[in-house]
Amino acid sequence: MPEIILFILVAIFVFLLVSDLLRKAKMDKLIYGPTGAVRGNPRICPAFPPIVGNFDHIPNAANLVEELSYYDGGVFDKGEMYGIIVAAESIDRNFDKIPNAAKIIERWSNDKYKCVYVTDIINHYFDKIPNASKIIERLMNRKYSIYTPYKVPDVIKEHFDKIPNADKIIEMLAEDKNEYVRIGVVGVINQHFDKIPNAAKILEKLAQDEYSGVRNEAIRIIKEKRNYPAQIYRNKFSESFINKISMESKSGEMQMLRDLISGEIDESKSRQISDLAERILSEYRSENKIALCRMLLENFYKFPKANEIIEKLMKDPDDVFRESVADAVSKYSENIINIQTSQKILEMFANDKYDGVRWDAVQMAAKNIDRIPNAKAIIKKLKDDSSKTVRDYVKNIWWGPMH
């Protein structure tokens, strides 16, 4: 009797194992293609996965997308989200050809992981998705999602009049901890100023935001409203506040630095550049340091000891700041011609304690896979990273250049 029970249990296990393997093979073929050659983000990869790029040529494609919308990697790759990314891109491109597209979006919006993929689709097909406005309200509430709702303002901007309490939602999002959400709020207020009772107050508050991107955009909109031809907005803002922002200008050091690197560099200019860079590095304001980093990378060999400046920036205790630096370096990495410098910086990113920086290391390595000698080794190392986000990025987006 015990042997029979054991046999039945083993048989069930084998059946589930084989079923999961077959399902995984089916999903992999759908996502990556028959040879596994298509392994790129469907938004940026030149070769789209078949279900995205060849939807009309795949039999039963709509049902396959729906099946893919449930896929989470199965037993062997639990938490795999690349299938969801591919399904989302396919829905966004073929919404009207997928009968249950709206239901898929509704279901994803209730999943704290998958909900991040619905905002673009809702923005494009708002009128075809029942409860679209309720979904948007739910997405902005962080207790339902582990992700930042940074694209929610874009949807509100496009469909303001169709979303009940849109003005109240914007007031809440103006307090959001993510700067990209707050920048989005400025854009909504600019377009729908007259429909938001506290628009002027919200803009004044955002014009004093700690993040320069938010601050500068809010100030720009306030100045535009104040100078509106009919002057209908002139009395919306307090005079004391207008006087205050009119006195503000860009950092003098940054402008001097821009002027210095715009021409030929001699020994005298080189010393001045070095002194200004040191002064900016000692500042508290992180936005100037990020601006310095971008300027340095655009003009790498006009900066004395450029690699040392990057090293100093990467010693900042703020994880998000270091991630911003790493992101900038990754984007401009082709400007760092010296191979040894590139290797050293890449190694530094790969060993950073913050997974966001290590994520950028993968991006930089993949971008320079044939140029930086240690790029492949870095990717192989980060394939087993402690962070699932980094592991998934290696596996799902940048594993292609390795083969």
C-alpha cells in the first residue's frame, strides 16, 4: 500500500514537471522565437518577439497573448516577468484584435507586480477599457503596487475630463515621493490649469521642490502663466513668491564650467575646470553634481582627472544619487575611450551595494560588450546577483549579446 501511494505521488510530480517544462518551452518559443534568438526588450530590441512583430501571422494569436498574460515562469522560473512585458507590448499594438484585452488590463491592475504595465495601454485605449478611471485611481495608491506610478499623470493629462476627482488626484500626486510623478503633475496643471481649483498653490509649492527638474519646470510654467497675453492668471500667484523666483538663476559655477569647456583647453583653463569641479563636488546640491557628471561625460577628455571625479561621485552615501550617476555614465559610456578607465568604472558599478547601480552595470556592459574586455565577465557575474531585479535584467534583456 505505501508503495502504491508513493508511486502515485511520484507519477503526479512527474506529470506536473513535464507539463511545466512543456508550457515553459511553449512560452519561450512564443516570447523568444523558435531559436531563442530574440532576447531583447520588446520596446527597444530591433527584432521584436514573434507575438509582437508578427501578430497577424500567428494562428490563434489572441488566445496565446491571453495565455501569456498569466505566465509567471512556472516552477522553474517563478517570478519571471518578461512574458508579461511581451504580452503588454502585443496588447498595446493589437488591442482591437484581442477580445479579452480589457479584461487582461483589469486583472493586471489588481496585481502589485503586473500593474506597472497597464498605464501606457490605458492611455492609448482609455475609452475601450471599462473602469479605466477607477484603475487609474487604484494605480496611484502605493499600497496596491510595489512600483512608482510615474506614468499616471500622463493618463490624467490626456483624459482629465473623463476621470472623476482628477483635480483631487493631482493634489495627492503633487505630494508623491517620486520626482518623476511630481514633474508629470506640473504638466497636467499646465494643460488643465482652469479645471484645478488649487492649481496656483500647487505650482508654487512645486516651484520650491527639492528636485531641480520639478522646481525648474514649475517656475517655467508660472512665468508663462504670468505673462499670458490677457493677464488672466496674473493675480493667481502671490507677488512675494514671484519676486522670489525672479531672483533665482542657474548655478554660477555650472555656467562658468560650460563656458570653459566650450572652447579649446589650455593649461590655465584646465586648472580652472579642475577647481570648479572640486567646488561643485563639495556642494550639497545633488542636481549640480549630476549636471557635472553629464557635462563631464559629454566632454570627457576636457576634464582633468575625469575618472577620479566619477569615483568621488560614486562615494556619495545616497543610493539613488549613485544610481543617477551610473545611469548617466552608462548612457555616455562610448565617450570614455580609454579601455582601462572603462573597465575600472564598470567594475566599480558591478560591486556597488545598491542593486540600481548594479543594474546600470549590466546596461553599460551590454552596450559595450565587444569594446570593454571585462564586460562579458561582469554580465556572467551579475547573472547570479543577490537582487532578482538585476538577475532578471541579465536574463531577459541583455543575455542576447552573450551568444
